[in-house]
Amino acid sequence: MKFLLPSGLLLLIILSGGCKKDGSLNGRLYGDWKLTLYYGGITGRIFRPGPDSVCILSLQGDHDYKKTVNGNLSEAGTYNVGNVKNVYTNGPASAITFKVADTGGPSYLPYFAQLIELHQDTLYLSVNGVDGGGFEYIRVRGGGSPSNAD
């Protein structure tokens, strides 16, 4: 019985520490991200933006976002980060959902969620659906140029 109490407390501490994942993920998402490629659909074809097309996704700490193409606003609204059921693994996964401003339509629907993978300064957002598709972004550092950190 003496062993059970400390073991239970240790397990509780470990599990409660894991609950902070989304909060720290949110903080790591803030900033500007440059689109480097996108792929999609059943074919899985990969597309890269042309050299004259600079697409930036800006994620703000207040959950506002905007997308610009060559400095011109193309989309804006709010985003939410949470957990969804990953259709590929059937387990929980971190995901981001976007609500475009002034659409009047439904928002934050699970099937619009994009699964999040974040590796250093590379952000992968993939469609949480069987047809697949997704986006690869690199973090933009001050001055508008992407980070070269790996």
C-alpha cells in the first residue's frame, strides 16, 4: 500500500504534464509561415508555388489568421487548435481548423480540420480525410525571409 500511493501520485503528475501539449503547440504556431509546397487528392500530386508567388500564412496569438499572396490579403478569419480523431490512425491528433471571416457558414467542423505536424521550423498541415492532401510551410523570420534552421 505504501508503494501504491507514491506510484499513483507519480502517474498523476506524468499524465497531467501531458495535458499541456496543445498550449505549447499553440505558442509554437504563432508567426508567419511561407508555403513551400502543397499536394492533394487521390493522385497525391505535388505542387510548388512559382518563384513569383509568395504565399504567407500568419497565425496570431489571439487566434486570428490571415493568408497573403504577394503581400495582398487573400483570406482572413479565426483559427482553433484542438484534438480530433485522426482518420489514418483512429487515435487523437492535434489539428487546426480555420473559419474564414464573414462567411456566415458553419465553422470548426471536424472534417475541415487539418492535422498538425511541426518539426523545428517546418509546419505540415494535412487534410484529415481519406483523399488526403496538405501543405508544407517554413517559418519566416524577421525581415521576411524564411529560416534556414533544420
